[in-house]
Amino acid sequence: MLIELGEGQWTDLWSRPLKGPPVDREQAVASRTALYEHFKDAFEADVVIITLGLIEAWWDEVSRSYVEFDTPWARRPDRDRFRFRFERLSFERCRDYVERTLQLLLDGTRRVLITTSPVVMARTFTSDDVIVANSQSKSVLRAVAGELSEKYEGVDYFPSFEIAMLTRRPEVWEDDLTHVQPNFIARIMQHVTNAYVPGSVHPDARTMLQMANLVEAQQFDEAQRLYDLLGEALWGCADPAVHIADTRLALRKANRELALRHALCVDRADDLLYANHAEWMFVVARLLGQSPEHRELAAGISGRLLNIGSERPDLFTRLLIDRQRAGDEEGVCEVVAMVRKADVDHPVLIHKLAAKMHELGQTREALEMVDRQLARTPDNGLMLARRARLLLALDRPREAVEPLRRLAEVEPDNGWAFLTLARSLMKVGRAAEAPEAVDSLLRVAVNAQALALKARLLTRLGRSQEALATARHAQAAAQGDAAVLREVLPLLAGATM
């Protein structure tokens, strides 16, 4: 199920799309083989957990199977893209596929725990609003899970969906309001463990994770109350989520000594912590780095984050969002330094970082980073737009013309590119070239701002009659927009004198 996107660039249609660039065939085959090995374990396990996600699917006419949606193949200009078609699966189709899966797994001794994912859809391929589409998707899958868990003796339903949806929002969701916070997931798993192995979860453990969840939700006063209530029991806990929360609470009270004690309780050898909770390890590394006796430990943690981030750039994205959310500009600068050192190939991340660097007054450094990325992905719209913005911020409009022209070619429906190109051409004394850009913009969408700009251009070029007609059109389209009216009213007044 591998498909070639370009020379030496492959993707696997049966697995989640990589957030980084496509890989070579050897890497794609190795990843597919590893997945097969992983799924074989389902037929050896005593318990299998199945989580149902959504009902929007893509069918591949060539392999006669459903595949993961991946933007690179969807944008291919060749005929291969037409081998795929979208489907929204019905209740009956979903029930059939899940039931056939259960029949493969159930052997008389193996048990299956089935759940519905609370993670909401970020986009939909239907004509519905995404909120409506998400509700339909979850409703269908919840009904499928309920019906089949009642039908088969070896299948249980666990209400992780209901737990998430019926809990106060700040305790559940990450900032994107799409994904569930890791600490809340841990609380759900405590419920699972306690339900099937009664007494296995100590009451203090539940309170500790609740405290950690409150810290993540920035409900610090309530979290501090639970911290004080737990007292010495906290020092017997091995859960890194709890100690990270304790560290943040201590830092909030400016108690660095206590924060350091909790940070040292985090298992620095756990590879999964670096991959799944990089923001935790970043906090630990920064804290340890402030203590002379622990700087070597801090350097080791930072080095591992750098190595993992070089292979998985989304790690740096998570770090950036976490530090921005905390209002930690110094931390943001440290993340920027790590990305520059790693020299990652990831346009979305570089785009975000460059914008933040500009805010911090590092515009020239941001431009250098964007240029390195553009050398790898010369036609990436995000990078072209970011380069143009940075050049304009540096008052270098003459240089901004080239990326703006290329952006207009790559994204012919990008109105901002045409509008900014026209303004830049006017600024550098190339007004004769600007009307073409404005006309291209008006083909994308007729708007008062573009019309006002065109009227000014035509006036400058001595085409007064055309300018007057365009200014009147802009005035009619302005609908009271003060900025547009300030541009066109002098033109109209001049024409009547």
C-alpha cells in the first residue's frame, strides 16, 4: 500500500500520514513491516482494546480498500489522485466492519474492551459544519459500540467518551479543544484499572492525578489545595505527571528548592517521556540547568530532546505551544535555538517559529531560518508568504516582490499575495506592473480594498477615466468601510473639480 509521491518520496496509505516530509521506499517498507509485527500481537494478547474514531473515510479503487487521507496525494496533478473517493460510512457499514473484527479476535478466552474516542474532528469532507459532522460521527460509533458490546459475551464497553464529554471543559481539553490532556487520559485509565481490578488504584493516586489535571488546566488554587491535602504521600509517587505538576506549583510559589526536589523525581531514563511529554522534560531540563550541580543532567536531557526533535519535528511544535501558553518568552527563545541547531525540515514549524522570532525582534535570524527551509521546499506557500512578510518588516520591499510573485503562481487564489505584490510594486516605483496583480486579485474576489488600490494605480498611471469608474465601484462596495473611503473619496473629489 505504498504510493510514490515523487522521485524517491513514498507514503503508506494504510498508516497515519507523517507530519514530516515523505520518506524513501526503504523507510516506508520498514515502517509498514513494523506495523504488521505490532498488529500480530493482537492475536496473542489476553485483552484487546479497540477505540472507534470517526466515520469519514477514503476509498482506493486500485487496492479496493479504505486508506488514510494524506494531503500530498490529494494534491497530485496526475490521474492517480482520481483513484480515491470520499465516503461517510453508514451505521450498518460501521457495524459490519467492527463485528467482523470482533469475530477475528474472539476465540473463547480473549476479551475485547471497546470505546469511542472523545477526540473531536478538526475538519470534515462533508458539506456539514464540522461540529455537526463530529456529532454524527460519534453518535454512529457510540451506537455501534453499544450494540455489539451487548451482543457478544467477550466484549465490554468502557465509557471514556462519556467521561470526557461530561467533565468540566478546562480539566479535559488541550488548548486546541480537540485533543484530551494526557493527565485526564491517565485519570480515565485509572477508572479502567479500578473497574477491572478493584482496589488496584489507591485513593491518593486518583487525587494526585486530579491535582495534576488541575495544574494543566491552570486551576492552580484548587490544585494547591489538593497538594497540601496529599502531603507526604506525594513523595511515594512514581508518576512523572504528578511530579511535573508539583514542580509547576512550586515554581508558581517561587519555591525553587521544592521544585527541584520534585523535578529530580522524574525518571530521566524513560524514552517515552521524551517522545510523548517533551514539554515536561523541557521544564525539568531548564530547572536542573539553573543548579550548578545538576547542569550535566540538564545537558543530557536537552541533548535527548534535540535528537528526538530532529527526527520528529512535531516535538518542537509542542514545546513552542507550551512555552507560549505559559507566557515564557525565555523558554520560547530556547526552543527557537534548539530548532535552529537541529536544522529541521518542517515548513509548518518554521513558519510558526519565524513569526514568533519576529515578535521577539529576531527578524533577520527568522529570515535566515526561512531561507534555509525554502532551499529545501522552494514552492511552499507558507514559506514564501513568511519570507515576504519578513522582508517587508525589514523595509526591503524590492526583495519581497520575488517571493510574492512566486506565491501568486503557487497559490493563484491567494488574495493577500496579489494585494501585497501590487502594493510592493508601487512602493518600489514599478507601478506599471501593479495593475496586473490587482486584476488577478479581482478575479479571485471582488472587494472594495482591491478596487480602491486599483483606482489609485490608474490615477498614478494617468488613466483618469478608468480610475474614476473604479473609485466609484470601490465606494459602492465599501459599505461604509472608513479605510476604503479615505482612499477613494479624494479621487472622486478631484474628478468633480
